Amino acid sequence: MAGVPDKGLQLRSIIKSSGELELSLAEVAVAPPTGDEVLVRIEGSPLNPSDLGLLLGPADISTLKTAGGVTTAKVPDPFLKAMKARLDESMPVGNEGAGVVIAAGPDPAAQALVGKTVALLGGAMYAQYRTVKAGDVLPLPAGASAADGASCFVNPLTALGMTETMRAEGHTALVHTAAASNLGQMLNRICIKDGIQLVNIVRSAEQAKILADIGAKHIVDSSSASFQDELTAALIETNATIAFDAIGGGKLASQILSAMEAAANSRGGAYSRYGSSVFKQVYIYGSLDTRPTELARNFGLSWSVGGWLLTPFLAKLGAEGVARLRQRVADELKTTFASHYTAEISLAEALQPEVIAAYNRKTTGEKYLINPSKGL
């Protein structure tokens, strides 16, 4: 097919059974698009926490070194057993991205996308080229760049998924932890626009200011000596009974449930040794704290703690529901769902130890964008 490159670079990650992480750029064949497929030249793909989990695994970042275009790091022995399913398997990385359609199969829907800037979800996005079905891409609105659309799937659909889950399960307000993140700021804009009460849990005064500056109303700092009382007061005011927790480990989920129970009891009602009848839900969707989750069990018996993942949520929502959410993201791409990046790096730069150390810090408000076309 004219204009289709034969090969392109792709970032690969492998954890060897010898206990070493290896990152490299592999030259891979480019699949010419057929049927209803399109070939996208990738110009932006974000480094999300879920991507870092696959890219770096449990490697000790302090041991990073580079030689001959390959970056390595040691994986501590205790973590190797948990990595058994991926040992010695070279894996592509990158959940989502955006770029320009440079070729398409003969299907009219695919041909109509040639030359357009699109966003796509489907893995292996830390690569110069990606061939996917035309129906799996989202054409970006006029004037939107690849950087504008690179993060328009994972964070936007996760944030919308939280409010959709809240409504579907009969709750009227929600709690979110690590709330000053890019995702958290996006969720705030959704809730402000949709009139949803949102309690934001942050970990510092600096993070609280980030949210206050964008109009967030309920902000609680977990580092405060009066955190539990402040959280309970916010829950009494909002009646939030569902939480989405990005932290995962430690006592935070338990503290949220305890505060929900205290808020429910503050409204009066008959005493029950089994606690209030108000159902309280915490969904853990992240692992910023990798310690075990500790539950104090001082919040009655009407509660649940579970996991929440975007992909199963979208499968349950169905094609029509997913299309509705995707359209909203496209319509509000530069407002509600705008993403901001600390730095734009090339594939080669993504392998440099000092750059890895920077984007692996997961600092609140910082987000890195890989541009596989940078430097070409």
C-alpha cells in the first residue's frame, strides 16, 4: 500500500526470570490496514499509572542503568513470583493515544478518516504506528491536536464511569481520593457541571489549593489532625455514600466507611447493634499505597469494599452507553476533559533513567506525554 511504512519503533518491556527488567525500542513490522482498518501515526500517548505498572512492574528504580540502547533495573526477588505470568515475555505498552490516520482499508468508514486526527484505545500505543479498526477510534473535533486527544479515553471514561456507577447503584453523591490528580480535577469539572456533590480527599494543603482554584467545594486533607471529623462533616453535608479510592493500601478506605457510618448515625433513627441500615460502598481502583488494606470494622454491617476497573465497567455499560460517554468526551475535550502535561518526551527519552525517575514519581499535577513521532 502506497505511503505505508514497512517498519516502525515500538517500546517493549520484559521482566526476565533472572530478576531483571529490560526496556528497549524494537523495530516491528507495520500492518497495512485492510477492510475497515486504519493506520495511525501516533503523536501522543500519556504515561498513566496503569501504564507504569506494565512498563516498570515492581522494578527497583534506583538500580536503573542504560547501555547500548537498552535500559535495565533489578526486580527484587520477593516480587518475581507475582510476575510469573509475564516472565520472559516481551510486552508492548501504552493503553491510549492519538495521532493522524495516514492510510486506511477500502471500507468507506475507514477511508473517511484518512488525514484526520483521532484518539484510540487498544494497547501498544508507545509506538510510531498502530493499525486498528475504524470503529475503535474517536475523530477529534476541528482544531484539536493529538496532545489534546491523547488522554481522552482512560481518565475521562474513568471519571464518567464513577458518576455513572454512583447513579446506577442508587447513590447521590461521592467521595474521591488522590483528588488533586489529573483524573481528580477532571472529576471535579464533571461534578460541578452536572450538579453532583463531591467530597475530595487530598494529602496536602498544596493539593487542596489546586482543587479550590478550580471551584471544588468539599476538600478534606488526610494529613490534618482533625481529618476524621472534617471528613464526617463533609459527608453529613453531602450525604455521599460511595467512594472511589486510588490509594488502596493502609487505613483510608476504613476511615471513609467509618465517617459514612458516623454521618448516617448523625441523622438519628432507632439504635441497632448491627449499625445503621445505610449502605456504604468503597471501590478501590488504584494502588498508590501498595500495603494491605486495613479495615477497622467499626462501621456496622451494611457496607462493601470492592475493586473497580474501567474495562469491565464499559463492557457492562454496553455499546450504546459507551458511545454516549465517548461523544460527551469529544464535545467537551478542551473544557471538562482537558489534560495538561509536564513534559513531552520521545520514545528514546522514555528509556533514560533520569526521565523514568521523574515520570515514575507520580507527583500530583504532573503528567508526561510520550510522542513517538518526536525527533523523526
